Amino acid sequence: MPEPLLSVRDLKVRFSTDDGVVKAVDGLSFDLPRGRTLGIVGESGSGKSVSSLAILGLHGPEHSEVSGEILFEGENLVGARENTLRKLRGKRISMIFQDPLTSLSPYYTIGEQIAETYRKHTGANRKQAKRRAVEMLAKVGIPRPERRVDDYPHQFSGGMRQRAMIAIALCCDPDLLIADEPTTALDVTVQAQILDLLRELRSEFDTGIILITHDMGVVAQMADEVLVMYAGRCVERGTVREVLKTPQHPYSWGLLSSIPHLTGDVDVPLVPVRGTPPSLIDLPPGCPFQPRCDFSARVPGDRCTTERPSLLPETGHASACHLSTSDKTLIFTDEIRPAAGLTGRP
């Protein structure tokens, strides 16, 4: 098999605080081949964005500790020199950040910020860079791009700023794109346009994409594989069809039950995941999801409160849960699916 574009092994990211050590990411592993899209889903605070920032080497060493391996085309980026990372960022690895208002500089025009990235990594002159900026603004659906290229971020709406961020990320045709909630604040028409643009990038340049999102609809449209994160750990992993059609973890059941489905029963109420995520400073000794799980009593003994479940099997569709495979299938088929009205496609 060809070497993956990105291979993450036992990634751990910890932050020192006055209250203790925050285990933001705790043993995350995954592979991303070229031309594929990995969807990462989970609640806020589950470690999705922290893991993506670790790939780019954006956690300052003063208060953070990053360990494990992040292999980009076989080169380990954990502990790499800043000069090495700077050459990769923006050109070969790009990121669409979640909050465009704080990511864009208010002192420079949108066009200047796109052109700066393009010039730095390609050696283009100012005229070529501005032409590229206009081209990218047109690609992400900004009307009259030849005029709006000279506007400042405050002159753009929230959705237009998001599209400008996407233009910056895509201007150098990166090998790896990390998209952190790329369709936030966009209406459905523009969202479809952006997703088409990402598909075009993936198809034309064989780009690998990490898609971080809360939107299961976006995952269903874009992702080839899905990784479900909870409390800094992967609790389920599989193809998009496996995870959305036959999920194997109670947390995944909760995520699917809490969103509306076009083909579901309109009279069935949405079922939120009860409780709140655990503190990443003081995680429970057993399964981190146990305090919120409605099915832990079906596991014999006290394994759920004393033993951390491993992600099994090691390949293919895997979940970190002490329930047996047969119990998971029965519970989802006989209880979760009917109760949530999941009678059609997710």
C-alpha cells in the first residue's frame, strides 16, 4: 500500500494550568491517504481543533506538551524546527480557521492577505499575486471580486469573511487541507458552493482533507471516513456509511439522535445527549462517557467505571466501548433507531 499522506500515531496534547494538566488530546491515531476526506466530529471541547493545530505546530511550547508522531509524507512534525513548519504552512498544509473575524488582520485588505500567502510560497510578483487573489475570491463566490479585493475585513459580512479565509487557505493548492467548520455562518447555497470547491480541489490536486464539523449532513456529503472524538480520544472510527448507518458507540448514537432527519418521523422529538462532557483535568478512571451513558448497566461488573475501553478492532470499523458487538447491534437496531426516528438515510 502507498504511504499515507498523513499518519498520526498516539498524539497527546497537554496544557499546564493553575488547576492542573488539561489532557486535551489523549492518544489519537489515524491515517489520511491522498485524495481522501476524513471527517472529525464531536462536541465542543472534545479535542478536534486542538489536534488539528498540533499538526500545524501552532501550540506554543511554553504551556503545552505535544508528544507522539505526526508523519507528513513520512517526516515527523512533532518537535520539528519552526523554519521547517513555516515552509509547510500555507503551501503544502493549509487550514481554514473556525473564526474568520479574529483570523483576518483588520489592517490589510482582503486581497493583500491572499496575495501575501501566494507571494511567500510561490515567488510571484505583486501583479500576479493580486490576479490570483481576484481569481480565488471569484472561486469562493464573492461577487464583483475585482472590486472587493481592495476591501477590508470589516467591509465584508460574516459569511463573506469565511469565504475569504477559504480563499487564503486554497490559494497555493495545498496537499493537505484542514477545514475547521468551513461552512459555519454560510447559507445553504453558499455552503453547497464551498463543498463543491473542496471536492474540486481534492479531485484536481489529489488533496487530503481533514474536515472538522458538527454538521452530520456535511460529513455525509464530503467524508470518506469518520472519526468520532470524545474527551480527547477517538471513540469510534469507520467509513462514513458504517458510522452513520450502523454506529457502534453510545456517544455516536447520541449525536445522531440529537439532529433532525428529513426522512425521519416528524412527530419524534430530538433526543439530546444528557449531561455534560467531563473535565479534561480530572477524567473518570473508566470509560469517560460512562457518566452520560444509558447502557453501561448492561455491561457485566464494574468495567465501565474502572477500565478504559480500547478502540477495537485495530482496523476497520472500531469503537471504544465495553458492550459486546452483538449488544451494540441489537441496541441500535431495536431501541435507538426507532426512538430517534432514524428510518431512512442519515
